Amino acid sequence: MTQHKAGFGRRAALAAGTMLLAGGASRAWAQAPTLRIGVLTDLSGPYKDITGETGAICARQAVADFNAAERGLQVEVLLADHQQRPDVGMAITRQWFDRSDVDVVMDVGSSAIALAVSNLVAERNKVHLNTGAASSDLTGKACNANTIHWPYDTWSNANSTARSLLRSGGDRWFFLTADYAFGRTMQADATRIIEKEGGQVVGTAIHPFPGNTDFSSYLIQARARRANVLAFANAGTDMLNCVKQAAEFGLMRGGIRPAALVAFIQDIKSLGLETAQGLTISESFYWDLNDRTRAFTERLKPRLTNGNMPNMDHASAYSATLHYLKVVAEMGVARAKADGREVVAAMKRMPTEDDCFGAGTIRADGRKIHPMYLFEAKKPAESSGPWDLLKLVGTTPAEQAFRPLAEGGCALVPG
């Protein structure tokens, strides 16, 4: 393990930090061409378990499963902390391109950082495999020919949650929405689907972001409006506090179904099933979904020294890395390193196939296509172990799971 120092401050230098070599053996740069994948993520903040080190672990698992060394590919996986700050994330990315010969930037769980990195990647003709950010703009008005968006986005989660709950009778929605672009976008996307499918939004409460801790007045409004779905268009600590307080108010016992529009298995683990039971979340991957996801998780477990388990962001780091390596193996390393746009075009032409998502495709706008699943947090008595937390309650097929190609406004899509 070696350290790369950056010249933009001590914290950023440490963030740019640890270079992790897939396969565990140190190789001299003189043996280039070497493929370098930079996992830019949250290693110290609120999303360190949701994205973080586990994403890099999954990328390295993909390198191992592909038998990259046996195929003549030298692959290094670098890991850095963007600290949820766009300036730090951009400084690390520039250093990777200027000093470390990085070919791919992956993860980038913050939408603001992801959009900035996507622009820089296009400028430098590198590859951005976004496996963490939520913004559907990455394949919409901000799309480019160097970026692919993998696990989910604001549209897919709103679509999966709304359609599945509407089918099971959830036709009166109350939104508790964070007052910033992410929250408002999630609510708007879900509202269009709810109204199109015959449901109605009976109320909305916009809460300050960040710093709000008391959601009681909003929850009382949801009960007064006779909502049967309470939708949380927020994330992280806000969402967790909402669920805890909704449970304390007895809203679930009163027949209101709680729905987190963006949540992860780590959130359910943090809440505990006593509190989280009945909460619905949309994911494109669950470790216990089928035989292939279980087999992937078993292979991964020996590497998971941080006590975490993979979610859809982590699984996407595996899936995206594996697909990238398949394309490079066909193109040749030198050609792939020379032209990121050509790599992305080839990734779009080649069907995807892996244990995390099964068969899939990548559209012209860079959107990776696969099914979305609605899960419900189990009751404590239904769980057989620490990570046995979810049960499947609905599936949105791949062809319906993401925003229609013609509606995104991506300039790459023929008129």
C-alpha cells in the first residue's frame, strides 16, 4: 500500500490518499499500460457505509472475478474521500488525471460532485461510471458521451415506489420533503406518477435542510389529511428521524404506510426492525434477492473487514467494473486508455451480465437498465440474522424502471 500526496491541503491530501492495488501485489508504473480506477467516495462522513470503502472492495472483487492478471490486464483501484465537498472532489479528480494516470472515476455519491466530475471527465476524455449519485440529470440535460449512470436515480426510485404502492392500494399520499433540489425533484417525479395512475397527493410538508430534528407537526398533518402513504422525500439523518418519530406517533399502526424514496439496507440496520418494520424502500439489488446475489455476497464476505454488507451502490461498483474490464479486454488497454468516449460507446453496445443485476443494457443516454424492486422492512420475528432485513413486495421490469429515453432531454438521443 502506497500513499499519493496531493498539494491542496492536508485533509485533501489524506483524502486523495490510499492507493489500493487490485490483487494485492505492488507493481511498478514502468510496467504500464495499467488501468487505473479511482473510487471517489465518502470515507469519513454520513454516507461512508452507504458508499465508502465497500464500493472499492466490490470493484476489487470484480477485478479478481474477471481474472484480470491472467488475461494480461494490470488494474489498480485507488480510493479517495471527497468529504462531501465539491472543491475537494474536483481537486482529487484533477490530481488523478494529471499525476496518477487514472482512466475511470467511479462512485461519486454526491450529485453536486458527480455532475462536476462528469463535466471534467468529458473535457479530459476519461470515463465516469457513476455508481452512487441520485440525480437523473446525469442521463438527462447534463448527459455526456463519457458518463454512465448505474444503480438508480431520482426518477427510478420515485417510479418504483409509487407504482408498487399504488397497485397495493396506496392512493392517498402525503410528502415530507427536504427543502433543496433533491427533495423537491423526488417529490415532483413521484407526484407525476401518482396522479397519472389515479392516486392523489393529499398534502405536502417542506422541512428545512439541514438541521431540522422535530418532524412532529408534519406527521400530525399527514394523519389529519387521512393519508395512507407517508412518503419521505429526504435522506440520511432527516429520513431516519422521520421514521423514528412516525413510529413513536403510531402512524404505521394507524394504517399509514411509510415509504422512503431513497434509502438503503444500512438505513434499515441503523433504525432496527422494531422501528423500521413496514418501511418500504426501492433498490435495484439486495444481497438475498436470488441465488446469484447470494453467491456474489459469499465471495465478497472475506473482503468485508468493515462489517458492512453490499447495497445497490456497492453492487454497481462491482457490475460497472466488470463490464468495463470486459470491454477493455476486447479493445486493448492502450486504445482504451487513449479514448474514454470510445470505451463508453463500446460499453453501451455490449450487453451487461453479472451476478448482481443479471442481464442488462446501457442506453444511448448512458442509463444502465435493469429491474427495480420495492422492499419492505421485515418484522423482528421474520428476521433470521443481522442483515436479514428486507422482503420483496414489488418488481418494476427493466423496460419500465427508468425514465423513458425521449423524456430526459439528453443531447445524445437522436431527435
